[in-house]
Amino acid sequence: MTTTLPVLTVDDLSKRYGSGCAACRDHAETALQGNTCRHCGTVHALSGVSFEVHPGEVLGIVGESGSGKSTILNCLYFDEEPTSGHAYLAAYERGAADLWTASGERRRWIRNHLLGKVYQNPMLGLNMDFSSVANIAEKMIAANDRHVGRMEARARVLLEHTRIPTHRMKTSPRQFSGGMQQRVQIAKALSNEPPILLLDEVTTGLDLSVQARVLDLIKQIRRDVGVAMILVSHDLAVIRMLADRTIVMRDGRQVEAGLTDQIMEDPQHPYTQELVYSLL
Amino acid sequence: MSRHGTYNFAFLDEGSKREIRRATLKAIAIPGYQVPFASREMPIARGWGTGGLQLTLSLIGPDDTLKVIDQGTDESVNAVNIKALIRSTTGVTTSDDTAEATLIQSRHRIPDKPLRPDQILILQVPIPEPLRFVEPREEVTRRLHAERDYTGAYVLLFEQIMRHGDVTTGADPPVEVHDRYVMAPSPIPRIDNPKMDHGDALILLGAGREKKIYAVPPHTRVTSLAFDDHPFRSEDVDGRTCALCGAEGVFMDEIQDAQHGGTTFRCNDTSECLARMNARARAS
Ligand SMILES: Nc1ncnc2c1ncn2[C@@H]1O[C@H](COP(=O)(O)OP(=O)(O)OP(=O)(O)O)[C@@H](O)[C@H]1O
Ligand SMILES: [Mg+2]
Ligand SMILES: [Zn+2]
């Protein structure tokens, strides 16, 4: 029998903004209002989140604004320091070493070689003072590529793949539409062929027709590249279209997890029921 | 009170000089690393070399011979003013001859004549941070240096290649010092970059407004950032001959000839040019 290691394992991730107090650390159920402590004001952005992502799988994370979705991706991409928890990548030390105990230098290596991220806000993921090709090359340069011709050729392939006309590769993403900016981010995230992509609200704020094209692109990447993805969205319709399995977040907690189809057909948690019925 | 009027020798008080020397020693000990220092107000406008001036004043002794160059010339208003200030507060001798000088303060050039172990070159720096254009926040650039993350400097180069096809234009091309820190060599022409590599003289760099001192000690490896398929290249000086001294292969200024409409070239390093002209006159 062969068992394949999950691409990514997250174990008991918590993230607090604030130091917390006895009340919210020991009796979260009564002390917290939403994700915030009534006594000390500490924000419990994530409380004990655990999940796995399997090879080639798309894991959806859905939940209302402020439920902690972006915080999960920020911790995984080392943009934020988790308060506690562990994470393992199959591609890093064969899944035996916790990412969050790695040194700054190792973290940079992991981020540049093993992860790709699309930010909710393109301003955070792209440098608007540089051309699109340089934005894509940045990820390869960060992974120590020092060959201009090779990086330019790779960027060209990725831009074609993400359907950005290559004659515009020297244009700054500043001059692109929102949908194109997201596609440049996707091209950049794919540049080092990471085993997993972190996608934060890739279609939020885009026109419906543009949304549909970006979603098609993600489907196509999944089919052609077979890369695993975490797809964060507050929009259950997007999740339903793309995610194999889904986690439902509320106030920093996982309230439900399972196969997307099952969750859609038979939601268990009242909050999930509310979400699903609102789709109908 | 010293014999030079109301000022202390070399203008700065001894406490300030000691503080600058301490920062200088640290800079020499960590080649290419930007050491913060408490930059003083100087009686010249900021941006006109207060960083270089403070280095010069903290190092100069009565037996030194000083040369000051501004973009290759010893006679610009700026160079003359700096020399006058230092002369009046120290009484040292000044010289235009690179070979005679023990301390050389310069803006935008490294002299063409190779420097000797007993000489110190002081370069004035406007923007000491090679990553500033890609990262405006000082606390972040510090971390990037600590982690030796120079991605941003290479992205900048990559972008120049995308825009211009190659990187042979633009002064201040960043260098890696002693295989560790990337630094801005101050806005010198690219042709001066290789002069920093394994030189005989100590090179100090001072930024007054940004309050930083850094150094390239003698015999230190200095390499210009480049890509495998785009190696570092200097400005193309081939086919240019100095109209005054006949030199070739050195950095030249382009002179538009208003009368005849053409372009002629002159050595940018005027004291070397003059020396060559004198040698020619003696020979004939
Ligand atoms: N720096 C911070 N300081 C304090 N609280 C923060 C900070 N960053 C995030 N939070 C809080 O953490 C919680 C989770 O935020 P997060 O951005 O992860 O939510 P989200 O699910 O991505 O929401 P959205 O759908 O609006 O993007 C929110 O309550 C947010 O206000
Ligand atoms: Mg978010
Ligand atoms: Zn509390």
C-alpha cells in the first residue's frame, strides 16, 4: 500500500493580536464576542485551525469578512508570525520539520521555492513601478536564478498561459485591469513550479465576466499543472465551482469541514446552512 | 582656541571626530556595511558632500596633502569651497596632483591614476542604500542586508535590461563587497567600478544627510552585480580620444563644438589630463 503525504499539513494554528488575558485564554466561549475578548480587547484571529491539503487538491476556505481566512495564508507565507501551531510541507524536509520554527533564511527559501501566493490586494503582491515581466522574474531571482534570457522566456510562457498578450509584458501592472493584475500575480506565483498555491480572494472585486475568466484559468492550471491550491473566498459560489474540499470559518474557528459537494447538499452547522441557503 | 582662529583644528570638536573615527573603524571591519553615525551640521549645504567632508575632517592631520575633486575636476566651485574650508581650519597643503595627495575627497569619480597604499579616497554619497528604490523603509532594508537578500537590486538590473536591452548606462551600479554586503559605490561612472576591486588604497564612503559611513578596505574583492548572460560592462569609451592630451580608454566628457558643430572629447579627470599635457610639452 502506498500512502502519499499531504502536500501541506497545518496543525492547531492560532493567531492572536494582543497578549490575551486569563479570561480569554481559559474561557474563550464566554470571554469572546465574535473573535474579540470583552475584557482585554485581544483579537483571536485564528483559534486552533487544523487541515491538510493533498496532492493536486483544491482546498476551499470560506467564511465572512474577518473570519480569519487571509490570516491563515499570511501565516503560511510568513507574512505574519503565528501565535502557536505547526505546519509541514511534504517538499520541505520530507514533511518532518515545522515551517514556523525555521530560520529567517530557511523561510525565505521555502517561500521562494515551495510556495506561490496571490494576494487579495494586487498592490501587495506586485511592484507597480516595474514591468510585468520583472514582477514575474522577481520570484525566480529570489530563488537565485541569475540568467536573464531563461527568466524572460519562462515569464513569456507563463504570460501566455495566463492569457496576457506577451507584447504587453514590459508594461507595468499598474496600467492593467484588475483581472489582468490577478493574472500577473498568478503567473508570478507559478514561476518556480511550487507544489502549492495560496490564492486569497483572486476574483473579489472583479466584474462577473472577468471573474469567470480568472476562474477558468484556475481550473485550467489545476488540470494542466496539477498543483495543489488553497482557495480563499468569502463567496461560496466560487468555492463550489473549484474546491474539492472546503473548510468553513467563523470568528477564527473552523465550524465545518468536508467534501464541498457534501457541504453544499447537507450543511451541518447553522452558519453553514445560512451560507448555503443564501446561495439558492 | 587653536592657532586657526575660533575653530578647533579641522573644524569639528575632538568628541565628534572620535565618534566619526569609531564609525569608520567599524565600517572598515565590516566591508560594505553601512554604519550609522551622528552626522553634524556643516558650513556647506547638505547634499554637497557633508558626509565626505566630515570623514575628511575627522581623518586629516597637519602633514596631510589634500585633493578635492568634483566630477573629475579640482576647480569646480564646490571643490574650491571645500578646499578653502579645510585649508583655513587646518593649514594643510592642497594639491591637484593625485600622486601628491594623501587624502582625496571626491564626488562622482575615482581618479584615473591608480592609488597607493598610503592614500585614502573619500567618496561623497547622496543615497547610500542600494535597495532604497525598491524598498523605502529603512527597517526593512536593514533586515534585507542582514539576511543577504539582494533580490531587489537584481530586479532593478533586470528591469533596466528589459527597458534598455543592456545595462551600460546609469551611474552608481551596485557592487558586492567581500562576497557579503551589497553597497552603492556613489554615483561614479561604471568605468570606475573595477578600480574598487583589490585596490591598494582604503576607500571610505560618507553620506551626510543619510548619516551613514561605509568602507572598502585595501585588497578587498569588489564585484559589480550582473547576470550570467549579461556580464558587467563599462561605458563604451572605444574610439574616443582626448582633444587636449590625446588619451584613450579613460572616462571622457563630451564637448559640443559650437563653432564647427561636431563633438569632441576631453578627459574627465582634469588633473591627469594636465599631467599628460605637461609631459608631452616637456618631451617636445
Ligand atoms: N494587524 C492586526 N491587528 C489586529 N487585528 C487584526 C490585524 N490583522 C487582522 N486582524 C483581525 O483579524 C481578523 C481576521 O482577519 P482576516 O484578514 O484574516 O479576515 P478575512 O477572513 O480574510 O476577512 P476578509 O474577507 O474581509 O478578507 C479580523 O478580525 C481582523 O480585524
Ligand atoms: Mg481576507
Ligand atoms: Zn482577554
